[in-house]
Amino acid sequence: MAPLPPCGPPRSPPPRLLLLLLLLSATLLGAQARAEPAAGSAVPAQSRPCVDCHAFEFMQRALQDLRKTAYSLDARTESLLLQAERRALCACWPAGH
């Protein structure tokens, strides 16, 4: 068997080939980026105002419920305080007077 010729330094590809590969990869990556929507943007831009509007309405109702609950608790607390004061005052007075 004949000996193999000695290996020389690796040759670089021609500049035209490198330019062609670069353009091809940039085109493919750009097409892929346009084809796949970014994560987290599943809601179309046209319907986002509705989503925000529904969230705002939900928060408004929750705030109204909290206000009603706070008013109810405040009224109940005041009623219990008045009962306790009345009991304390009645306990101070003798029963015969």
C-alpha cells in the first residue's frame, strides 16, 4: 500500500461560501422567529384591553365586598361595645334604687 501524502494546513472555505452560509442561517433564524410567538404572548394584542377591563371590574367588586364587610364588622363591634358598657353601668347601680 502506498504511503499517504503528508497533510498540509487546513484550508479555509472560500469567502463566497461563508457569506452564503451566513445569509442562509440568518434567513432561517428570522423565519423561525416570525413563525413562533414569544412565550407569554398567547393573548392577542386586540383582546388584552378586555382582559384588563375584566380584571379591573373583578377588583372593583372585590373592593366593594371588602367595604361592606368592614362596615358590617364596624357596626357589629360598635353594637357589642355598647352592650358591654350598658352591662358595666347596670352592674354599678344597686337593684333597689
